[in-house]
Amino acid sequence: MPRDEAPSRSASSDQDRALVAKAVAGDQSAYAALMGKYAKALKRHIARTVHSPRELDDLVQESFIKAFNALGSYSSGYAFSTWLYKIATNHAIDFLRKKRLTTVSLDKSTQPDGDPVQMEVPDAEYRPDRHIIRDQRRVLIQQAIDRLPPKYYRVIVLVHQEEKRYDEIAEELNLPLGTVKAHIHRGRKLLRAYLKGKREVLL
């Protein structure tokens, strides 16, 4: 994702930077504090891409592990939360890409006596690839979000993936409410422009 400017600083971001510095220095309590602060939000964030509740806790833990292992590459010029969500997004997308649809041959002999298994498919409209297409749509939309410039990316994630109110976003990013609304409007416009050429996947 392009990073042409650093997001505005806030008390929350300053707290994160301090915790990151302590974590890099080996303070285990700083790691625990960051996990405690972002675990629930990160789970909601990943759930937007991976609709498999059984996998969410593992994906959250794996995302934190990846982030903590890469703390040396984190730039304090950007919000830690934005950096963390990007790592989680990439991990979720990788998970979906590696996921394979398990299929069973209709004429495969699976009974102990060797007799073929009789299988009925009552729904002529059933599409076994439906969930794959749904996953592809989620990946495509997330990729579109990732392409946004930082100031639009952050507000779009907060409003659509973390479901925060405009005033909450303004407070978190230390921005005027009008600026937040303008960034959300512009971010949505950029998303529509990008997705307009991907209609064959989204339909």
C-alpha cells in the first residue's frame, strides 16, 4: 500500500510507540499490553476477511507473532495499529489462498466392502465453489482498501472494519470531524473507482 504521508499523531499512537520501544528492548509486559489493547479489534478485523470462527483465534495469535517478529521494521512515523492491521490482512489473505476445497468423487468406492457410495444431490442450483467466490470477493475488496493512501486507508478501516463512529475516529486520529468525513467520502470514491473494473469478480 502506498505510504505517501504519515497519519496524525494521537495519544493512543504515542502510547503504542512507547510500548513498541519497550518491546524491542525486551520488555515482555509491553508485548502483553499491545496484545491486550488490540486482540479484540484484530479479531474483528480478520473476521471481515475470514468467515470461519474456528480459525479466528489462531489467525489473531499468528498475526501478533508475525508483527512482533517484525517489530524491527516498524517505522514510528506511522500508527502501530495501521501497521498491525496490514500484517493481519496479509496473513488472512494468505490463509484464504492456501485454503483448498475438499471434494469427494461421486463414484469413488469408500465403503469397507468396496461397494460404491450412493450420493444424492437434491439441489440442482448448488454451487460447490460459492464460498470460494465469496472469499475471492473479500480478498479483492481488501486489496482495494490496501491500495488507498494512508489517510484514507486508516479511516476506511476504522469505519467499515472496526465499525467505529465518525466522532470516535476523529478522537482516535486527532482530526477534525469534518476532515474525517471528507477522508471517508474520498476513500469510498477511490474504492468504487478501483472496483469498477473488477465487476466480473464481484457479481
